[in-house]
Amino acid sequence: MKTRREFLQGLIVSVGGATALSACSGAATIAATAPGQRGRFYTGNEMALVSRISDLIIPRTETPGALDANVPGYLDGLMTDWASDETRSNHREALQLIAARLDAASGDFLSANEDTSIRVLSELDSIAFSGGSGLGGYRSLKGYITQAYFATEEGAMEELKWVAVPGRWDPSVDITAGD
């Protein structure tokens, strides 16, 4: 269960990260990325890992998935333009730990078949969210992925069905006592 502090930190990341990216010329900082392609922050292997995990957490269904929304590119932009040195270092260490755990369970996570990948990631997820497992970096990564997805146009407009101004707007409404 998330504490109020963790929830607020996540909210700050999603709102602050989007603001930071727009302040850094927005879309220009989010390069289109392909799994395994080197990003500005991520190495090729890190990009492949983040892409694979993102795709398994938010796969394409009747709505776009994490790869369709370029979540790995979004995270690469956040880590490059927004994250502190400490956050970058912790994130990179977490990715190394996650990769080692997933490879140990699957042989080679990035080349494992989809069923194996889903199984080992589900097991890691269960362990990470059962508490006290030393996998706080995975919990953070999963939070980054979901928050980045819902901060993209695909996630907000197609998945959440966000509408800028729901309902009718009437600029001149008579107000009576008691309204």
C-alpha cells in the first residue's frame, strides 16, 4: 500500500516531470526510441530492458500500449532533463538489480519467450510489492512507467478518455440565492 508521501512523490513526478519536459522544449526532448537503441540517458541494454518491462506492464490491447506511447523515450527524457544525479544513479542501480533478478529467473530475460517473461516479471512484481524485498527500485520503475504512460497523449486521451472541458461551458449563468 502506498503511503501519502509516496503518492505525493508520484504526483510530483508526473506533474513536475511533464512540466520539466515542456520547459526543456517538450517533444524535442523525447526522442522516438526503439528497444535496444541507445537513448540520451539509457544505454542500449537499459533501453531494451525498460522497453520490454514497459511493454509487459502496459501491453497494446484495444488501446495503445507503453511502446506505442513511447514510454521508454519519455523516461529517457525525464532522466536526462529532469532527474537529479542521485535519482539517475539510483535508477541505474535499480535497473542493474532488476536485470540480474530477471535474468536469473529466465536465463536471459530479453530473449525469453513472452510466457516466460510474463511469468518471471509477475513473480518479481509479487516479491517487490510484498514489502521488505530490497526491490524498491522496481516499484519506482513501475510507477515511472505507469505515470509516464498516463502523461502521454495516448494514455490520457485514449486510455483515460480525458476531456479538457467536460460538459457544456456557459460563460453567463444567473445565480440566485442558495445556488
